[in-house]
Amino acid sequence: MRPMTRGEAAVRASGRTAIEAIGLGRRHRRRWVLRDCTFRLPAGRICALVGPSGAGKSTLLSLAAGLTRPTEGSIRVRGEAPATAQARPVVAHLAQDKPLYRRLTVAETLELGRALNPGRWNGRYAERLVDDGEIPLGARVATLSGGQRTRLALALAFAKRPELLLLDEPLADLGPLVRHRIAALLLAEAAEHGTTVVLSSDLLAELDGVCDYLLVLRDGRVRLAGEVDDVIGAHALVMGRHRGPGLPPEVAAHPVVEAQLSGPRFTALVRRDGRVAAGPWETAEPSLEELLLGYLRAPGAPELIAPSAEPVSAPPRRRPGHNPGIPGMPRNGPPRPAWLPGGRESPPRGTERTRHDHHSGKGAAA
Amino acid sequence: MTSTAHLGASGHERTADTPERPRPTGGRGPLGGLVWLVWRQHRLVFGVLLAAAAGGAVWCAVLRGRMAAFIDAHHIAGCSQISLVARCSDTQGPVTAFRDAYNPSMKLAEAGLVLLPVLVGVFLGAPLIARELEAGTHKLVLSQSVGPLRWLAAKTALPAVVVVAAGALMSAAYTWLWQVGGDEVSGAYWYSTLGFNSLGPVPVAYALLGLAIGTLTGLLLRRTVSAMGVTLALMALVQYAFAVLRPHLLPLATAKFGNSEPTQVADSSWLVDQGYYTTSGERLPEVPCRPDQDFDGCLRQHHVAGQYMDHHPASDHWPLAFFEAGLVLALAAVLTVLAFRVMRRRHG
């Protein structure tokens, strides 16, 4: 489903950084909503920002949009601090609640876009998007349906011609048909201009095929970051029968992200440490959804920042070269001794506990 | 789905990379655009305010004409109900009739001018930012190309202009009316709390203060209703504090009268304090003498030399009014600067 133009746009934009966060943290009253966030998002990608609600997704997007300021650490957008005159015109942010002035008409809302984005606004494009959604220009925003409002809000964001588009759950609360159309619109827009898009979502199924970059947050920390192909290739889904009380040792030799045991059968998501040895089990590449569910259900899973998501300004930790990744190779550089032994022995990795409760509600429903 | 994608993409091809030039009619910079937005958002309140000011001004002008005619017809200019001025003898009847006819209207006008700053603070200032924060629409504006400080500048400047225009119109009209019917003849003296707050620069300054208090509390509290309540309370507090402080803003004039002299300052003077003074110059606000038991002897016993009256003559009115208005404006300016600092700290 990924259009061809996406690849071209990505190549065109490659090498530049859209967002770089180093040690980013944000505290709300006494609670850290986001902590120790370090990652890099190259320009030209469509990045899925995934995590259960309360994981810090909206906070991260607000920080990138310059709506809030970090409590600690730093975030840079195209090399600039977000709330600057250089960054503002090229970043568009659509908050989760899709804020619009309810008393303004559709035409006045577009006029707002024109008035507040001098020199950047593409009015004909915005009107076309609105017409395409069959939204009457004279209608007041308060009278529009949820889908129409989302489309208008997106038109406002697109017509600004941003280089970085931050969308906080743009597709939630929409019917499946509208969701499909708007996702297509988003892809077309991003493909055409090489726009970097960060898309937060609870719905896992809608992300597959849309996104080529992944950022998974849980409890305010980055659990997983990197190219989708990269990240998927670093994992294996192993299914089969087990004889002992836990996973077979050949499987448990790899860092286990999540394991479920039901009767004699087991399903384990492991981070591949070389090849998974043969045995009475099947090894497959997990789908994006399986991978995300695994990480969302297992709070103790070791974090994985793929080389493609490492900040360039941070001290390098990794192997030389920037080869985007060979499937089957550990994406995380040399294994860190800190988590390796723990990964094999600690209970959540599947040896002693026989059954996992599903931790997070929303994502699992998708 | 693919067809939508195609539509979206082809829409681009036609208009790609040609950001629209500003229309001839809408050729405004970013601040101009913000001014349009702020006007559009608050045009109802602005309209009500300006219409009320225009209506009030017309009403004051009509009232002034009728009052002037009445005063001329009965020759009661400068006469109070009980007057020592010779030409005002036998004017008690007409003055009473005048007061019965016009005092309720003057009180109404004064009440309107005293309420104006409170209403501005509660219904324009408090919701100005709080409603945006409550509805999340500040995120919409701050996601556009303009920064938060420019936004706040437009958000406060345009209402300030409208408030100054409406306040100045109403205040000027009432002051004009008061010049014929104020002080002695109506008993609406310049130093009455309502009167002082309605004349000259004072209501305009308070209206700007109301706007500043409302804006800052809305920004800090982020809730429209609580910001309205706090604004109301703060405005009442500030008005009360200034009412207490007002006589002491400028030095008082002191009139001294010997024991046998009649104690009297002009009707238009604001009597702030009075009492007795002794031969050594000491002031006795109270003397323990009773008028029915050898009052003079008692006074002598306490070495009382006469009485004093601390007052502001009518000539102090405008200096006092401008001084107080200046203080109020300075307070409003400080609060506005604070609002900008809060905005900058919060949203950069």
C-alpha cells in the first residue's frame, strides 16, 4: 500500500533530521509524563507514535510543536528549538481534540489560516480539501460532523505547507470509511511534498502500511524507535509446544519481549540474537501489530532504539556505518550486558509466570 | 481510497508550490491577520460595548440639554439646597424639584460608568484568554505561523482600543453633563465615590485595569468562570482600596477656625477630617466636652484654641483624578507585562 512516491520523498529528504530529542522530559505537577526521551526522526518519514493512553504521546507532540516547554532535556525540530520564528511556520500540529473556533464558519476558518500564515498559505488547496469532503463553506464549525471537523482541521494543517506535520490521533472518533479516506489524503499529501508526518494512534491496525517509522512510548519512556522494517526484522515470533514449565531454553536464549503460554502451546515474541535455533516450533517475522501488541503488553520489555533512530548530536554508542539494517542482525549494536542476563532470567520474560495478563486495554482491541 | 489519494494529489499538482499571494482586500501582515481574528471572535462584545457607549452618550447629551434649561429657567446654577450664597436665597424649592427630577438619571449614569470597568473585566477580560485555554483553541492559533506574544498582543491591544474608545466616549459625555448639573445643584459632588469614579480619566483607566486583571487571571486560572469571579473580586478590592486611599493621594488643605468663628468650608470642598486643635498646636479629634454642660469652659480647660478642617478644595479634583488614573494605569501596565511573561514562559 505504500505509494512509490513515498520512497522518492524519503530519499530526497534523507540525511536531514525532522525531530531530535535528547534526554527529553516533561513533568506535570509531580508526575513525569515523559522522561529520558532520546531519539531521532529523520526527515521525510511517516512516523507512528504508539502507546497506551497516558504514555506521553500528546505531551511529546506538544513539545515538538512548541506548545509546551520541556522540564528537562531538549527537543529540536529541523535543528531549531520548536517555539522559534524559524520553526513555527514549517511545523503544523493538530491536537487530539481538533480545536477549531466553533462560532466561525468554514470560510472564516480558512480565512484564519490565510491571515495567520502569511506567505505560506495555499488557499485553493485548502478549499479543495474542504470541497472534497462536501463541507459547505458557509456552515458554522459547530454544526459540522466529527469527520467534517477533522477534515477542516487537517485542511488547515495541510494548507500551511508544513515540513513537519504532527497529528495527535487524527483518525480517532471517525467512521471506518472516513478514516480510510483521510488516511489516504494524508499519505498523498506526505508523498507529494516529502512532508515528515508524526501520527499518534491507539489503533494499531490502521498504522500498518501507512508508517515507515515507529516510536513506541510507554509510561513516558521510549520503548522502541526506528524504521519499521528495521524493527520488525530484529524480532521473531516463535510459536510451538513446550515441554518444561517455561519457554524452551533455545527460545529463551534470545531476549524475550513477551511470552504467552496456554496449555502445552507457547507464543513468544523475542528480539533476535542471531538465528532462532530449530526445534518443535515455528519462527516467523511478526507483523507490525503483533510487535506493537507485544511491547504494549510487556511493560518490562527492554527498550530498543534502532540505529536509524539514534540522535546524531548524542555521543555515538554504536557500530560504524549507517547501514539501515540486515534482517536477523541485532539492531541495537553490541548487546548490552545490563539487560542480557536479565532478559533471560527475570520472570516477566516468560520462564516462571505461566500466563500474561493483558496490560493495556485500548490497543488490544484493534 | 486510492481515488481520494489521487484527488488529493492532483489537487496539489495544480497549485503546487504557489502559496497564494495576499488578496488585495486582505493584504495584511501577521498582526493585521490577528487583529481580524480577534475582532471576529469578540465582535459581539465589542459591538455591545460601543453601542452602549454611543447610546449612553446620546442620553447624556439629551439630559444635559434638559438640565441646563431647567437651571437657566429657575436661576439655580451653583445653588445647593441649603445655601449661604445670597443669590441662592429662596431657591430651595426649585433645587429640590431639580434633584427629584434629575438625580435618579445622574445616579444611573454614574452607576453605569462605575460598573463599566467591572463589566469589561468580567465579560471581556476574563474570557479573553481563559475561554481559549478552556476550549483548546489556543493550540489552533499557536500552531499557525504567529507566535504567542504576537497573539497576546493582538488579543489585548484591540480590546484595549475598543474599551478606551467606549470608556472615553461615555466618560466625556457624563463629564459634560456633570459640568452643568454636578456639585451643588444636584448634590452629585465630585468627591462622592460614584461621582469621582465616573468623571474624566478615572473610568477609562479602571476599564483598562479591568481588562488587564481579567486577562491575567484568565491566563493563570485557565477557567472562564473562575477567572470571572476572581476578576470581580479583585476589581471590587482595588476600587475599595483606592476609595480609602484617595484623600491621601495629594496633600490636604487645612482650614483653621477660632473658637468663636463659624466653621464652614465651601460646599464643593471635600471635607476629609475635622476636630479641635490646642494652643500648643496639638490636634484633638475628640474632646471630652458635652454641649449641655459648660462647653466653653470645658474647651478652655483642654486648651482648645479652635477647630480645623482637612479638606480638598474643588480645584484638587482634576489633579486627584489624573493622579489616581495614572496609578491605575500603571497597575494595569504591570499586570499586562506579567501576562506577557507568563505567556512567554509557558509557550515560548
